[in-house]
Amino acid sequence: MKPVSYNLKSLFGRVRSGMKYAEECPPVIGITANHDHADENRLTDTYAVSVRKAGGTPLIIPKITDEETVISAVSKCDGIILTGGGDLHPLWTESESMGKLGRIDSEKDLFDFTVIYAALRLSIPILGICRGFQMLNVALGGTLYEDIPSQVLGAIGHDQPTSRYETWHRVKIEKEGRLKDIFGGTKSVETNSFHHQAVRLLPDFAKVCATASDGVIEAADYYPEYNALGVQWHPEALAYNDLDPHTKLFDFLVREAELYQRARYVFESTVVCDSHADTPTAFLKADGAVDFLKPSDDFLIDYPRMVDGGVHVATMVAWIPQAEELTDKTRADAADLAEKELEMTRRIMAETQGKVVLYVDPDDAWDTSITGTKGILLGIENGFAIGRDLSKLRKFQELGVQYVTLCHNGDNDICDSASKTKHTHGGLSAFGREVIREMNRLGITIDIAHAGDRTIEDILEISSQPIISSHSSCRALFDHPRNLPDLLMKAIADKGGVIQMCMYGGFLREKASEATIGDFCDHVMHAVEIAGYDHVGIGTDFDGDGEVSGCRHIGEFKRIAMELLRRGISEPNLHLMMGLNYLNALNANYHHWEELYEETR
């Protein structure tokens, strides 16, 4: 330790010259304090020193009983370390104690769980250490051994009698999870050990990363479902003395925190948009009894999740199922359903006391980054709602509709679809060609998300304005008729359009339930390679079966940005992809209509 110089003027000068701009500051790693019954928050220096050596800024979070204050403290962090400590109260896992527990502090338990849920809610990376690992596992649905010696057959000693700065036993590094990569592929590592409780069962989505010789789980990875990793030993004590590979755990966390910090910066300096969600259909199922300002398990988009996810604007579409028969009645029913969903969504947003604004002019969506409000744009998914009446387009425009997806699964009066098509028209119908021209005239953006290849070719030939695909994936990566081939993606981009990438698992891989945020980002990166950074964005299809492991709702939108930054996409290009490309396409159409309108006045 350096000797202290008692010269305040010199100290002030050094601090002033060493200050950095906000974007140059290292990521902040929140570290949960330990606590004892003397009402003292305490923590060994090793945690903070290990974080600092890895390039992070350590910030100790004291035990706080007020949930809002805990959430506020966590929200200032870019990464979280859950530290070691006493035993967990058995009732957290709904079990009775065997009578072999050590010291318990239920308030500390509650504090730690609140930190975990706040970090998960905000998609902040987490590293759980010893007790912190156990807390993380319980919070995510796993269980614990209360007492290893009496519950694990042939248990080795897990509570070493020597210094915490020394290693005690060896753990095997498993092939699953990220730990093997963090440790550079090593097959085993020596660790210290200070615990008599341990993780017993993991939640289904987690992976065992390391085990002791007696089978006790020594590390687990909860990625990609959550950006969280837990280890049972105390790497901070070993990293304190620069013992490899334990220092790499802190290097890893700080790198993840840097990605989060960069994602946060992008989201605070642009307009982030989701171009496609079927939430109005979910509103309809709830019979319109919706308070959008409150969290709801019935929808994947609500105001609190938009705030947590840093999303400024969501496009909500009135989804219209395709009737098998095209009759006057089915056409009228489709139009009525579209109007009902649109009017219901308008009413629900009008009841948000100005916190959520429904925009008619997409250019106004820029206001969200200034006012702090959230914005909603409207669309229609399936031109079947138009029937054979072009005047319906004008009516939908007056209701605020920005784009119309020309079809859904099955052909309609306008065109042939990608899925369930009978090749009724061989692309666009004669009426469909009129629809394209009228949408161009009215400034309603043409969405080809469900259209067949020949239909898209016809639209590209006829449309005078940029078109979009509001929610699609790449056929080159997964051969599905709903996915776009490279040639059409490039053709859409060449005419100024955008391809918004979809999170529906069935478009990403053979087994939809196994689709991950990594699969989704594979499709995003391929689209960028084909169409360019100026022509790709995000259209999740939330509330329409769109979700993947790692991004289940709009509150986890920053996870997308982190994964794309991890793959080398720059912040300026991420600005474009997170919303600007989409808004530019809508604006090109809308303001074309405004210009025509002014000319004819």
C-alpha cells in the first residue's frame, strides 16, 4: 500500500485531472454487502480489488429493506456480484429445516433476492459467488442441499480449515456452459471451499459448468435464458493474489458489463423501436379490461416493460386470421375485427395519462427520446381486412395505421401468401395492384412479411415507395417459406426498404421451443451481410408467439443489443438497426402522402 500524502491541494488536482467523461468511465459493478445482526454492512476488500483489477468500478450495495431503493441502486450498475455469507432460510425453497443450519438473516435473504430480480428485470449481467450462487439458483427455481455432509453420499470436505487465499480441492470443468470458455478450455481447476450448503437441482434451462469429485455442483450457467453465472467457491480471494484462472471470472463479468454499458448508451441516444407485436389481439382476449401502466402476465408488452427494456416505440398490429372462404361476410367480419382491435388499442393508450402516446405521424416518434414518454404506432396484419374495398385504406389511415401486412397464412383478394398458399393469383391479383398504388398514394407502408416470393417480386416492380418486412427471418439459415431468400432481401434494400427480423422460434430452427437469442442474432447478422446495416431492424412478433430464450418480452430488449455488440456491430450501426431504419421507411411513405396532399389542396 502506498503511503498517504496529506496534501489536499495535490489530491484535488490528481482527482480533477483523472476524471473521465461518462462514456469513458469503466462499467460499474454492484457488489452486495454482507450483513450481521449488529446492523453492520461489511465486505472483504478482495471483491472490490478483483473488480478493479479487471477494469471495473466497484460499488458496494448495502443491505436495504426498501425494495424501490434497492431497484434504484441496482439500476445504476452495469454488472452485479452476489457475494458469500450465511445460510438461506429453508422456507424460501418451501422446505422444512433438518436442524443443521448455520446463521440465518431473513432480511439479508430478502435484500439479495430483490437485487437478483431487479438485475434480471433490467437484463444486467450477474455473477453469483458461494451463497450468491445458491441465492441465484433458488431465485430462478432451483433447490439446495441444506447440509452437504448428511445429504451427499461420500461427500468431501467443503469447508476448508485453511486460509481463504489457498486452494483446497479440484473441480472438474464440464463441457456445457460458458465457464469452459472463460477458463480457456481447461478441464479442471483448483479452488478454495467454504460452504456446507450447496446447489442441489438446477432449473431446466440452466447448465452444470463444474462439479466436485463427490458430484456437488460447483458452478452453473443460466445463459442464454438469463445472463447469469454462479460459482460455489470464492474466486475473489484467489483473484486478489492474481491466481489464474480465477481472475478470468472478473474479466468475464466486466466484459459483459461493458456490453451492457454500451447497450445502455445506445438506447439512451436513439429511438428504439419494435416494428411488430400482436398485442391488440391479446387486448381483445382480455375484453379490453387493460391497465397498460401496470405489469401484466397477459401481455409481453406493457408500459413498465417498455421502460425496463429501454424501448421507445412499439408497433401494435390488429391481427386478422385468414378465412378459408372469401365471401362478403368473411370480408366484412375481417374489417370489423380490425376496427375493433384498433379502436380498443387507441382507447387503452388514451387512458395512460399521457405516459404513452399513440402517434399518427411516425416523425413524431422522435419525441419519445426527448419527453420520456413511450410511443405506439398502429398497423394491420392481413390485408383481408380491406376486402375488395379500397376506401377501407383511407379509413384505416385515419385510425393511425402505419402499415398493412398484405396477407397472413393463406391467399386473400390481394395476393398469394408464403404459407398455406394455393397460388391463387400467381403473385399479386389485379385488385392487389390497385391496393399497392393506393397505399403508395395514401402513404401507408406496404408490409410483405407473410407474402409469397412471387408476390414480393410483383410489389417491388410496382411500388413507388420503400416497402418493409415487419417481421421475417432468413431462408438461407432456415428453409421455411415464411423466411426471405437472399435475393429478395437485397432487392428490398436496393429500393430503400427494411427487413425487420422476427423472434418466432419456428422461423429460426427446426425445434421452435429451443430457439435462443443466439439463433435470432444469427439471422440478424445474415440479413446485415445481405442487405446492409441501413436496411435491417427488429420486429419481434411479441404476443404473436414471438419470443426466444434470452428475450421473452420487451423488457429484455437490451439483451438483443448486447448480443449484437458482442458480434462486432458498432454503436452507430446499432443506432440504425434499433429503430432509425424502420422509422425512416415509415417516414418516406407518410411524408410522400403529405406532399401529395398539399399539392392537391
